[in-house]
Amino acid sequence: MFREAVDLVTLRNFCISSVVNTPPLAIRNRNRQTQNLISAGTPLVGGGLLGFATGFAIRKRPGPVNVGTVEVGDIILKDKLKERIAAERAEMQRIKDQTKERLPGAFLSLKQDKEQRTFLFTGQWQKLQVPAKDFLTKQEIPGKTVTKYRFQVYDMTTFDSKNPPEAAIWERGMTEADQVLYWFEKGITELTIMRNGGPNSKSTMYNIFPANR
């Protein structure tokens, strides 16, 4: 099956001319040579000719042969590319599962310098990778992620027995998570959080200590 189109009229005329004008012995010799090339696995392309199994040769249309063009079905994916695709799809699925399994509750945050809140931690938390954001623009940084911990808490700062708080989420980085887990190890789950740093401060830090301290 030829990948290059050959004009049907030109092909028919050429074949007729070849049969009429070529002596029978020459046709037989050409056919024998062609069959020998086919048997040897030699492609009948060369000198501007495309060969048929019948022994006839047809001149192809002038123009360059684009050997770089392949059919979509002929593309062979390399192992590294397959691995990369598999990794990307696995990451997509992980994000979907992570979103689906997110701990319930609205997000809480401390925004002012010296602001304090008392949280009763339920002992449930999630560690996840989230897109990194530019500190000033708050826009996501493509291809970059950061580790975050989401703790499920009850905000006990202004506790009212008639209107008890609902479960909420306090999300922080590894530094604050390490402090929280430190107190968990000691069996303490009601903690006071104090922010040190004004709004949008890059140097904001948090003091975390037992609520009854």
C-alpha cells in the first residue's frame, strides 16, 4: 500500500505504454529483477521510482518525501513518556480523592497581631500538598506545591453552651503542625493559638500552648 498518491490516469497510461513499447523479453527480465528485490526485502524506492510487485516501475510525482510525517496510530510512546503520563494521572486522582475525603468544616484563621483563639482539636487531621501561591498576588505558582496540615477543631474562644460551635478546619504549615503534634503526644488537645505578626506579614509566627496554662 503506497503512502504517496499516484495520479490514476498517469499510472494507467504509463502501464499501457510500458506494455506496448517494451519487448516481451525486457518485460520478463524486469519482472524477474523486481521479484528478486522483493524476495530480498529490498524496498523498490530509489532514483525517483516506486516499484510494483508486478515488475512495473512508476515514476512518482516530483516533490520532497516527508519522512518525518507519521500516522497517529504509528506513534510509539517511549517508556519515560508513559511513566510521566502515569504519574500525572496518579497525581490527578490523588487530588480528586483528597478533595473528596476532606475533613468537614469551614476554615478558621487568625488575622491580627496578638490575636488569640482557643481550639479544641478533635485529633483528626490531613497532610496534603496544595498549590503554592505568590505572597503578594495570592496567585498560584504553576508546578509548585507546599505541604499543609488541616486540623479539625472546635473554636472554644467564645464558648456558648446554648450555641455550641461546629467542627471547623485550621490549616497551617509544618512549623505550626509540629507544635500541635507535640502537645498531642502529651495528651493535650485544647490549645490556645496566638498570632505574632500583622496582616500580610511575611514574618508571622504562632505561639501554641495548652489552654489552661
